[in-house]
Amino acid sequence: MVVVALLLLLSCCSALANDSSFEASGSTLLPLRDSSIRMAREDLKITIRGKEARIDVDYIFVNDGPKKTITVGFVTPPSFGDVSEKLQSKPQIKNFMVLVNGKKLAWKIRKVDPSERSQNQHLYAGDFVYLFQATFPPGKTRVKHTYRFKAGSNVDAPIHVPYRLTTGTHWQGGSIDTFRLTVDGGKGRLIGVPTTFVGDTVTALPWKVNGKATRADSVGYDRYDDDEVRQPEMVWSVESGTLTLVQLNFSPKQDLMVTVHSGLSLYERAMVSADTSWIVVLSCTEMKELRAWLEMTLTFANGSDDREYDRDRQLLQLVKQSQALSHCR
């Protein structure tokens, strides 16, 4: 019997209800029955623009047996967070599409009711399931699917993009041979990704930067207020490019959460960034804004030698030098 591990995701829904609006999430595809088909590769790309997320997933499945047609499900919980009953009554996924070996497949949506929950342990009451029939000949089959959803609507709230990784363990073998995750949050944003997964406090995930980004772990920003076990997070200040993660023989025991942190002014970004090289490429208007913040903050020092303001003094000197080099007044 397939079991979808959703406890972490469901607990975060209630914990974050007052912080932001969530309107959807999605998951790795799962077989509706036990299958001899294994997932050799999953390439997951999360693209975030504004408050909307786009998910693109490219799979390679391997069928070690004879040709087989099975029912595959894409599961999405109802809308959650600060959302209306109307939004919760229907799936908020947009433009869902699935391709098998380049052929677009038809699908249908079914909502899970409480009576089905007792018979199908991989589904939760209220879930929406996109169902389609996929044929897997012997050997490799390529499956692609894409969809979009709104990841938040409050202007000043962080954007959370949840994704159920655990469903990937329900294919033959219980693991993904090669898992690749790409996070594209856009330019000039603070992106939170897992440092480790819950249960692994030793092995740091080997994130790589493709472009220009620096670690900017912002202690105290957008943290959870309850006592639930949470996914440890690292925050990146991404000026351009993407973050990528590759895992081999991946058997996820936890679902994924990617966060675009909010509410940080240029001053706050400067104070939490480990690397200040991004300051020298700011526009003249941005440099003027950052200088004003720093000078205002230093008025509290009143000319003292208080080391609490050493960071502000160093940054102000850097901004002045950058303005001179950029011929900004």
C-alpha cells in the first residue's frame, strides 16, 4: 500500500496560516498501485516570479519488465493558509500538463472524500488528484509535467513553495537514482533552501550557485513560532542565476519547502550579507538609499566609538567609495 508522508506539510499549513496566503502545492508523480517501474531520474525546476511559482519536472522511468499501462496520480492538497472556503473547494493548480515520450496525455481530476481515505492510505480527505493512464514499454520512458500556482498573496509576506518529495519513494526500489533540483527565484531576492533534511543533522546539502549569489543567513527572519521540527534552512542573496542541488540514490523522508524571504531593505541586506561585493554594482539611486539608511543609523552612535556600529561605518565607507567610482552624487 502506498503511503504519502504529508504530516510535516500539513503541520506547516496551520503554523503559517497567519503569516501568508498559500493557495496550492504539488508533488512528484506516484503510481496508484505497486509497480515494477523505477524512477531513474527526476529533474525538478522551481521558478518563482512575483507571487507565482512554476514547476517543471522531467523524469526518466525504467521498466525492467514487460510493457505495462498503469494509473499515475499527481496529488495536490486543497488551498491552505489565509484563504477562503471557495478557494479551498477547488484545485488552484494552473496549466497542468503531462507528456509521455513527447505525447500529451489527457487527465481528469478527482477529489478525495473521507470514505476513500480509509481505503486508500496514499490519499488524504480533501486532496485533489490529477489522474492519467501512462504506458511504459520495456526500458526507458520520459515523462514531463508542468504546472503553475500562486504561492502567496500578502504583499509583505514571504513566499513559500512546498513540494512533496516523499511520493517519489513509492516507485520500485523506494528511491530516485538521480535527483536534481534547480531553484530560480529571480534577481535580487533572498532565497531560503534546506541546509539538511530533518533527521540528518550532519550532512550539509551540496548546493551550488550558477550565477552570482552569496550566503546571507538572516537570523530571525520569517521563522516559525511553534515548536514543530522544521527543515533547517540556509538563505542565499541571489543577484542573478540559480541554485542547484544533486542527490544520488535519493530516498526523501521529508517534503521540500523553498522560501523567498521578504521585507529586507537594502540596509538590512547589507547587514546580513557575508559578502558585500553586490554593493558596488548598485544603481546610483540604490546607493543613495543605502547611504541614507547608514547615515541615519549612525546618528544613534552620536560620534562614540561603540563597536556595535562598526559594521555600519565600514559599509558607509564602502558605499561612499562605490559612489565615487560610479560617479554618483
